[in-house]
Amino acid sequence: MPSPAILTEQLTRTVGARTIVDRIDLSVSAGVMFGLLGPMGAGKTTLIRLLLGLVEPTRGAAWVLGYNVRTNADSIRAHTGVVLQSPGLYENLTAFENLELFGRIWHLPATERNERIRALLRHHGLWERRNERVANWSPRMQHKLAILRALMHRPKLLILDEPTAGLDSVDRELLRADLTALARQEGVTVLIATHDPAEAALCDEIAILHQGRIIAAGPPHAIACAPAARRRVMITGQGFTAELVDLVQSRQDVTHAAIDEQGRLLIEVSGEAACAAVVNLLVESGADVDSVVRCDDNLAAIYRTLVEETHEARPAAR
């Protein structure tokens, strides 16, 4: 069986009395898209820095592409493309010059370097702007170029922190297609850190991180099917009185019920059966129900539920 692209055993990082990353066990197969899903302060960025050997683990161990993070961090970074929250570009250089510089840093031969730059810029619609100084570009365009910079040397592992932040819908879809192709066709392992369940749902596997701990892991569809998910539902109709709202709210499987400015009943329930029971209660109480619409998908619901239920009164990670 091939070795995992990323393997951690009880990986921990503490700063003083604070535990930033708490006993993380991960096994990420080569050639998959893996998502680290968690709110701001969950510990995603610190975990990435640990995997890159940029900070030392307090306890535990980790191997990336077969290299130990404690002793072979340079080798890990040599085979990894990374885009963190800063674009890492030289703003006084043009787009072409930036990629040329990084191609030289990665020791790409001149012919290969120029072909790679041309292919990346053309495919992502930046060829006509190749001679513009990056300082004149919007943050969205700089972010887009930063991702191309990370792809220059055809890395075995690509790590992206909030990769679609600031991108428009067209750029998002193009990037997602490219990342999928990298994983499927070229065997590149793609690690995405995100706070967006919709983005994580595109991955083959995900781990939900909260306050430095993994609280759920597996394929997105499997996590989304967990019965504990709270689902937000919008019900339209007539006869939604304050007394009826109180009656709905009194149910144990209803965590929230309210009428919005348009007269719609908004509820949050635990599971599909609870939603059907609430609709039956409304009808039996004399209300007219016109439509029932779920306001979020299952992964978003279970993500919110897990984070809320495991939230502890302790400092957040970074």
C-alpha cells in the first residue's frame, strides 16, 4: 500500500498554557483533495505551519511526502506549493517577471520555465496582462497569480489557505476544476484549509477542526449524513401566530423558531423527522402551509452543529 502523503500521530503544538493544535491524527492519501474545515481560530494555519516544518511540534510526530517534519523540512518545502494568506508576490515586478523569478528559484530550465509560464497565464486568462506590474492589480488578481506561482514547479503537494477568498464565481469554478484535475490526472495531493462548507464539500475527504481538535473526519457525504445535524428550514403560509410559534419552540427537537419580517416561519430542527413533525403540528393547529424550504445543505448543518456542541470556554487556536 502506498505511503500517505500526510501522516500525523498525536501532533500537538502548545504556546505557554495554550494548546493550539491538540493531538491531531491524520492520514491523507496521495492524489486526493483533502479539506481542513473549521472556523477562524480553529488551528488550521498552525497545523499547516507544522506540516511545512515552519514551527516545531511540542509533542507527536508528522511525515509529509515521506519526510519527517522535524528533520527534513527543507525537502518537504521543495516538493510543496503553498499559498497562505499573503500572496507572496513582488509587487514591483510584472506578472510574467514574478513567475519567471519563482521558476528560477525552483531551478526550472529556461525552455521549460517559459513554456510553463505561458501555459499557466493563458489557461487562467492572464496572458494579455503579463507585462503589468502586480502593484496595480486588485487583491483578487494578486491572489490568482499567487496560486499560479505555487503551481510553477509542479509540486507533489499543494497547500492552499482559503483558496477562493476574493475570487469571483468564474475564477472559483476554474480553480476548482484545475485542483480536481491536478489530483485526478497528475496525482498531486491538494490540501485546502477553509471555513466554507461548500468549498470543503468538493474535497474527497475532510477533517473538521475546532479549537485545535479534529471533531469529525471522513468523506463529506458521510459526515453530512450524521443524524445530529440541525437543519434550518423556512416555512411559508398563513396563520403563524405568536402562540403557535411558542408551541413549536416548546418541542425538544426544535432549537429555534421565529417569524421574519415577511411573515415566514424560520425554524431550526434536529433531523428530517423533526421537520415533518413541525409541519404536522402547524397544520393540526389550523395554520396553512404553502411551502417548506431547507436553507442550508447537510454538511453546513452538521458543521455548525458539531462546532456549537463542542465549543468550550477556552482560548481559541490560531
